[in-house]
Amino acid sequence: MPAKKVIQPKNVDPDLESCMRKTNMNEPTISLDNEDFRTYQRFVICSFTMLKAKINNVIDVVEVMSKKLDGIKCTDNIPDANQEADNPELEVMNLFPICHVKMLQRVEKELTNNAMKQKLMTALLKIGGSDYKNTTTRLMERLFSNYVAEKFSWVGSKGKRIFSTLHLCRVILDVVGKASTTNLVTEDMIAKVIKDWLRHAKERLSREKPPLSLHTDAEENSAREPDAEVELNVPGVAEGTDYSN
């Protein structure tokens, strides 16, 4: 029986043909007729397509897991009851910086408790600064991530959330006022620094590595998946008290 003649098929995908030339450069030539080659070509293309789809799926899964892990770090950034028990003010600061609005809402609820507010103010007074502008900026940077700050403006302009009505805003105004060494610093002066810091949050966020836009939208994740309510247990603050009124 005569040997099968090697046939060079026409209309072969250029990328596939190049790949085959590189792969078979030092390999024995495989003789295939047109039908066999077309079958082999379809098999290879189908295999590569399936492989690409699986790789994309793995990438999607990794991104989702990364977002969930970042969400856990933000949501569960709660001090351990046995950690630093001798310094409750420091434990309060473990709640910050706030990295999504859901966590901010929980902190706001806790700040209706005067004991919690006083512990936070005591801790923030230790941050200090060279003047009222520097102190205000340092407090904002310590309390809020740029991801959250970008969602706020002082009076809620351009569809953003209102910052001036937050309990944390009141805390900042009080702390900077107490930390100031002069009585000439007014709340309007402090507010101007806060407004400017909020205004540039989007710009700062765009420079972050990795950007928080790739981190977590914990609000969206929590909307899709049930999430256990996080308790902000701080020493010296009564547990189980309803502060919603």
C-alpha cells in the first residue's frame, strides 16, 4: 500500500499554522488528509476556546474572592474583646478608617451613645497636628478612606451624601476646637478644611494602588448576600442598648 501523501491544506488559520510550524519544527511530519486535518483543526480551536473560557472564569472567581476578603477586612475591623483591654480609646480607633458606607452607618448609630463619643474624642485628641488645618486633615485621613469620602460633600451637592450632619463631623469639629491653642479658630474655618479634603477625595482615590474601585463595593456585596450584623463592642459602652431613637 503506497504511503499516504502529505497534503498542505488551504485556508488554514495563520496563527494556528504558525503555532504548528513552531511546535513541529523538530518533530516528525504527521501525514493527514484534508478531512483528518480539518477535524484536528476544529479540535484544537475548540480546546483553546474552552481553555480560554476556563481561565477567564478563574480570573472572575479570584476577583470576587478578593472583593469579599476586602469587604471582610472593612466590615469586621472590630477590636478583640481581650486585645488592649487596658486602652479602650485605642480599641475604638481600630474601627477606622471607615472603608464603606454601611460601616459608617453602624458607627454613626454607636456615636449616639455619649460614652462611645467621649472615648472616640479622647483618642482623636491624641492625634494632634501643627495647627488646626493640619489637625483637621489628619483626623479626616484617620477616620475616612478616600472611597467613602468621595461619596460625600459638606451639604450633599451633586447628588452626594451630606457630611455636615454626621455625628463624626460633630466629633471632628469638637476635637479640633479643643486641640486648638487659640480661640480664633471657628467651626467655619474647620469646615472649610473638611470641604476641601472631601472635594479632592476622588483625585486621591484615583492615585491609590490598587485603586479601591478594584477593592470592594461592600455595599453591593452585602446587598446580594445576607450579612450578620456586626456588633461594635467597645469597653465601657453598654451592650444591647438601642440607640436608634
